[in-house]
Amino acid sequence: MHLELKDAGAESTTSRAEREPSRRSFLMRSATTAAIPGLVLATSSAVHAAGKGKTPAAPKPKPTPPPTPVGRLPDLYPGWLRNNFRELMNDEAQHVQLIRDKLNMDPDNPFLNDPRYTFVENGVKFVGVRPVPHFANLLQPTLAAFASTAAAIENTGVGVYLDIIEALTPDALGGEYFETATEVATIEARHTGFLNTVLNMAVVPGGVSIDSTVDQQTALGRIAGFIPGGADNALHPPVMSYSRFNPGAPSKANDFFVLDYLLLLEYLEAMFYRLNFTAFFGA
């Protein structure tokens, strides 16, 4: 499966502020009139018209077309692509471990008594933690497709973290995970900056100055093709059946539903990077 970044950006999101057109101005190319006779004539005519009391209309600048994705990724420095993709891969693996540690055996975790949330991995027992789901369609056909799909996933992830931050209990009210979520959110945003740039896309999708949230239904719909579920649906249900947090009612229990939801997305990112990094860059 290949997620197109433009499709992800076109789906519905809940904006924190109205999107505004970019206020960035673009520099117009300067020209030396002595080198271009036609420009000398035009300038002389304009001066003559001005002398008659007529003000010539200023030419309207042509709109700058948006950047288009590249077919081949630029490797700006020796090992630059490999090193950056490795960093992204390692970050996502650490995010999985971070969220698992928050959930595992916490006495307040509402999933502690759910047998679907108990498993052993590499000799470590997890209780109250959702296991890794069955994934599909993760391997991309080309390096450019790998980067483009990664950008679509990561740009969605930034919006997801903005959305869940509003649902977590703030530290001032006894919350334990608000600060962690904001710290992870900034890392996800840095990932998108690299990916959007290497694809010759706008650093921020749409060129906006205020980012937007991505709600649960939208995010789960975007990644549904990667997590189709399996015959053992008790352990690995279809993605749309994953636990839903209440975005407008922060509470201790709700915080754990948020973490469970984030773990699903971080599992996807970690497995996606690991599989494709190995395919395109080796171990």
C-alpha cells in the first residue's frame, strides 16, 4: 500500500485555527536593463507615460507553482539519507518502548484484566499492553515511495498528537502523560520536516502557519489498509475497532485509552521503518 501525501492532506481534519493562505513572499528575478533592449524600451515607455500624468499598471507577479514530489531522492551528503532514515527508525522504536513502559502493569491501567493485553516478548512479560497487530502492505516498491508513504504517516501522526494532547489530563491536574506526549509530538514534527523537504514538498503541508489536529476516525481510516486484522480477531481486531478515547473528557482512565491508541500508531511507524529501511539500506 502506498499512502499519497496529497490524499492525506485532503482528508478532513479539525483545525485549531482557520487555515490562512501563505504570507511568504517570493523574490522576483532582477534583470539588468542594459543587457535586455526590450526591457529598456518598456522602461522608457513607462517613464514617458508617467510624464503625461499616467501611472502605468504594475505587472502582476505570476503565482509560484507548488513544489512537486521527486522521483529520486537527493542524497545531499555521504550517507545522509541512510543516516536520517535510521534516526527516524530508531526514534519510532523508542516511542513504542516508551508507551509500553507507561502502560505495563500500571495499577490504574484499565486493560490489566483483559487477557488480550497480556503477552511475553523476548522474555519480557507485558500486562495491560496491546500486542503488535498483524500488518500488511508495509513494504514499498521504491525508495521514493518509502519516503512519500512515511511522510503521509508522519504528517498524520503530528495531527494525531495535537489531537490527543487536548484529551490528556494536564500535569497540573495530576496527569502523568501530558508532558511525555508533547515531547514526542515535537520529534514527530521534526520527522515530517525532513521527509517533506527530501520529497521537495512544502515543509508544512499546505504551506499553513497553524497546524491542524487529526481526529481518531480520520487517522484510523488512513492507516486501515496497513492493519486489516486477521482470523484471530480477539487479539488483532480490524483497525477501526481499536479503543476510542473521549477527546473532551480528560480523566485517568481516558489517559490510558489515549496511550493505547498512540501505541497502535507507533507500532505501525516502527514496523514500517524497520521493514523498509532494511529493504533499501540493509541492516
